[in-house]
Amino acid sequence: MNTFLVGLTVTLFSILSLSQPGLAGELDDYYLNQFALPSSNMALQKAVLSPVEDTAEIPHCGTPLKHGLSHDWNKLEPATQKALAKTVASLPAWVGNAAGERQFSLPGGRFLIHYTTTGADAPPQIDNDFDGIPDWVETVAQTFESVASEYYNRGWRLAPTANNSRYDIYLRNLVNITINGKIVTLYGQATPGLMLPSSGFTNAATSYIEIDNDFAEDIYTKPYKNNDIPAYTYTPLQSLQVTAAHEYHHAIQYGYNYYFDIWYAEATSTWHEDELYDGVNQLYNYIPAWFRNSTLGIDTPVDTTTGSGYGRWLFNRYLAEQHGTGVVKAAWDKLAALNSPGAGADIPMVPVLESLLLTAPYNSSLANDFFTFAKRVYLRDWKTHSNEISLIHSYTPFVLPADSIVTLKRYSFAFFKFTPTATVTTLSIGFNKTSGIQTALFKKVGGTVAEIAANSDGSYTVAGFGSLNPANDEVVLLVANTSAVDNHQASITTNGTTAPVVEPGTASSGGGGGGCFIATAAYGSYLHPQVQVLRDFRDRHLLTNAPGRAFVALYYKVSPPLADLIAEHEFLRAVTRLALLPLVAAVAHPALAGAALLLAGGLLYRPLRRRRKACQAAG
């Protein structure tokens, strides 16, 4: 038996070691991974978003990671705080150094521009008017003054500063930073400072902005190389203009509510790029990544591979076209009066939009507006910026999955194409769908698109389907989850036979948690890599089959109250993290976990066999 105990201990240790990061203090491993700390250089060496080869969207803004870290700071272990404090909280060494730092502000201006005249952070030193100030520094100051005036004229409350001082802008080299062998780049980032509450803005905070020192490198002037992106080029001034519009609105957002939901913060800042500088049009290049991942929820956390945040700016354009541009500001006005839901968490923006759109003068709903928006993606009947409609990339419909089951996250959509064939003269499409699903069908003939009305039972009939030209004509089905609940489903059939679907339980809307309630409560954030492992397993292996979907639906019904209890007690969170370790290990390393279990089974079998033989001999 002693041999068995030793073997079992080794086995359990092996399983636990597979997921050792889960033992770290909540988000420590996540942030330490995000902020790489080279042994020879303790300067900030991490952009929030790393470019990937299969997407046209390059890193734009460092605000999401700074925002998340400021919220999670008190959850980190002291050693992690010490390591990150040296990188995240520090400005360049020349800041505050009388021999290195230079400052400039326009007469009566709102902004104080900080720069250096030497080293990698130095902006261009050309001084054509011989006033001792580099022309580019003056251009930066003039651009930010213009941006602030435009926001003020549109009714926005400008970014607050301590003692009503000038707002700080720092110029530094943010291009071609090497992280783990990859090159990343930022245009700029806004970092929160002190809480500065005021009447109507009880969670307001100060901030400061860093932007690239010149925007002169090719990654700024010729950033897009993907085949589905036209070969646009941008001048350094254009990159400065959209960066100022984008980052200064983040500063405004901190002045409205420190606890803003980052996906909508990015969607709002990006939308304003085109509202303030309509001729630059860089933001259209963020749309394809969203369209390729449209089955993910609208509040999916910001990253480059899915177009989250940045690509979602297009929904703000739709809202502005339907309800006027003031609707976006109204959403932030509503957010300003709200408090964090607890433990310093961000305020989910989906419920804010839901409640706002129900009221006058909008008298609509987020469900209705999101569904109509999804239609507009295919119909392309945009009402404003008519000279730029061609810049909105066309959505490429998916092929209908073989099992005809479509599962969608909250407020997400997908289009499916039916290719005409002479053997099917009339196309009939039927459904079995859960309550959150809405559908629409379109027929394109000779470049003209028309919506086909549904039958009384919700099905569709397309007469003359076989006579359509497969090369130019198509029938396209829109399926949208227009609810705040993940994993609504549609079973789609063209032969009259539908599969059963599972009505999901009530899920939390907002924040991108995706329904992993217990894991999110245990690890403190949906950003934690262990939570991501479990979410990926759910999406790839449970939601793709009927038994798995039934299990997920049951989990959604019973887990939220337990998750709430766990989140309120640090001891329960620690115990839950420990209990989840074997599961995370098995999911992340199935082969090794299987081998460990086989080893445990073998070790257990031997003493049981000896005991059975002893019993037989005694009997």
C-alpha cells in the first residue's frame, strides 16, 4: 500500500503541475504574460494587441490593457505589483528631468505636450519658424486643441484634470516593440490617474495620454497588407489626427465613469475617428475581422483576431443613423450615473444600451436595432457617409454547417449562402429555433437584393431557385441572436427535418464572461487564461453536440447563485481554483491527463487485485 500511496501522490502531482498557473494569484500570470519583462530592459515592452498574420487589423490603442490592469491591481500578489509597477506606471526617464524634458502649450491651451530632443523618443526637430519649438510638437498641440474643441461643441464633458491644470500628452516611440519574437506597435494609449468625483460624475477619473512621437514609420503610413484591404496609405498628420480623436475620447470616458466597459469604449473612440476626421478612413480596415467572427457576442473582449471593440464602431454608425449622433453620448451620460457592480468590476454596457433604447425619443430596443443593423450589413443601405459605403467591406456568407445547428453568442449574427442548383426548383427553408433567434432571407439577382417575406410559420419559400445564375445570384439567410443570453440556437433544414434545440438559461450580459460563471468568480476575471481554456472547451466540444448543449443549459440554470457566493468570499475562491485545477489540466493537456489517469488506474488496480486474491484465499 505504501507503494500505491507514493504512486498516487506522484500522479496527482503530475496532474496539478499541468495547470500550475491556476495557483497564481488570480490575474498575476495573465498580466505578467502581457507585460514581458526582458532582463536587460525594464522599460514598457508590451503592446496590448499583437498583430497576427491572418488579420488586417493592427494594434491601435494600449488603453484596454492599462484599463484592465488598473481595475485588477489590488487582486495581484505583492511581487507581481512590484514587477509591473516598474513598467506600467513609469513614464520615460526624461520625464521630470530638467536636462531632458521639454514642454510646450499653446497660449491659453488645454494641453501640455511633453517631449525630448534626444534619443529614440525624440520627435522630428525641424523648426521652420525658428521659435525654438519643433514644428511637429506645435502640430500635436494644435491637433489636440482642435479635437477638444470639436468634442466640446458636440456637448461632451472634456477630460478632467487635477486642479484644472492642462492635460498631459507625452510623445514617445511606440513603434516596432519586440515581444516574445513578435513586433508590435501602438498608436497611443490613455492611462487612468486619480479618482476625481464631481456632481453627476461620481466615478470620474483623471488620465494622461501617450502617442507615438512622429507616426513616420511604414507600419503607420502603410499598415495594411492583407489581400482584402485596399492599398491605402496615410500621412503622419492623418495618423496623428485619428489617434488624437481616439485617445482623447478615452480620456473623456474616464471623466464620465472610470468603470467603463472596454469594448464599447473602443467602439466609441473608433467611431469618433471618422466623425472628427472624415477623410482619413482608416477605421474601415477594422471591420473584416468582426465580419469573419460575427458569431461572437458584440461585447467580446477587445483583441485583433476578432475585430472586437474596434470593428464594433460600425454599430455606433447604425445607431447614429437611426436615432441621431446624440444617441452615443446619451449612452455615456447614462453610464456616468452608475456604480461598479462590485469588486471594482466594469459596468456592462449591453444593459445600458438595452435600457436607453427603450426610452424616448428612441422608443426602440437593442434587439430590434441589432437585428436591423445585421440586415444593413448585407443590404448595404447605409444612410450617411454615402461616399464611403464602398469602404465598408462586404460580408462573406458562411456555408451552412452539416448538422444545420447554429449556436450564437448574445447579440451576434451570421449569414449563410444557398447556391442555386437546377435540381432544386423551389427552395424551402424551415427552422426549429430558441426564443432569442431572429431570421431574414435575401435573394440577390443580377446585383439587386430583395428581402423575402417569411411564411406564417416562420419558414421561407424561394420560387424559381433553380433558374438563378449560380455565378452571380444567391439566396442568403441571416440568423441573429438578438438577446442578452449566450448560446441561442437555430436548427435549419431544407428537407423538412430539424434537430432539437436547447433553450439556454439566463446568462449574465456584458463583460464577455460568456457564461463561465463559477470559473470567472474563482479566478476574478474572464480575462484569466484558465477561464479562457474552459470557455474554449465549452465552445469547441460541448456546444457542438446535443448532450453537451444540454449540459451547458443545465449549468447556466444552476451555477449563477453559486458563482455569486464564491465571488464574495476569498476562501471559497481559493478552494474553487484548487478544485478546478484537475479539470483545467485535463482540458488543456488531454493526452498527458489521460496518461496520468491510466497511471493512477494501474496503481489502484494492483493493490485491489492483491486484496481480492487475499479474500479468495481466506474464503
